[in-house]
Amino acid sequence: MNSSFDLTEGCWQDYKRSLTDVRCQVFVVEQQVPKALELDEHDSRCHHVLVTDVRGRPVGAGRIKADGHIGRMAVLKDCRGQGIGAAMLTALLEHARARGQASVFLHAQVSAIPFYARFGFAVSGEPFIDAGILHRRMVKSLL
């Protein structure tokens, strides 16, 4: 693990406040996504990753649903480019593999497609708007 941050995994109830803080800062404040769209009924049933910096400040969040849908990947703006997103995605992929999933998918903001492509995700389907932001579905085989 990178010495400048720590990654933990668990359920929504364990990390709800920290996960909410990161996601609200990135999606609600920075990207203007309505809070009602950001926090949903799926959170309580997902496996979550949380990254904290050396001071214990929550700086990254992500989740995976039981169907292999990776989402809510968020890293605070001042912490991007440090490998946090890569560490979170790697942990979520390992979790899916451990569950025996054959594939995973996500809805990437168009600007994030190159990031996910580096991990073997491929664009699938037409572009679509979600919360006012252009997205593409991306899939990855785990076999």
C-alpha cells in the first residue's frame, strides 16, 4: 500500500459519514450533482472502499454492487494523481474476483474513460447523460 494513504473496505454502516463526505465534496459540490441523486438506496447493500490520507482525512470512496456494477468512484480534487483511484479500483476488482464474478461494469464519465481503459475496461453502448454529465458504459471480463 502507498505510504501516503490507507485503503479500507467494508459496509456502508461502517464508513457512512466518511464515504458521504467524499462523495458530496466531489459529486455534489464540485460537479453539481443533486444530493438526492448521489446518495441512494443501494449504498446499504454495496461493498465500499474508503481511502484516508496520513492525517486520517477521508479522500477517496468507491463501491461495487452485488451485480458487479462499480460506481461512486470519487477522489478529492487536491488528492488526484496520487494513485488513490487506481488503488480503489484494484481493490474493487479483487473483491469481484473473490466473489467469483465473471465480469464487472461501470458508467464512466467521459473524461474518466482513459483511466478505466488502463485497467482493461472497454466502452460498450452509446453515450448517455446521468445527473447532467455525459457517461459511457464500460465493461471488463474477470475471466
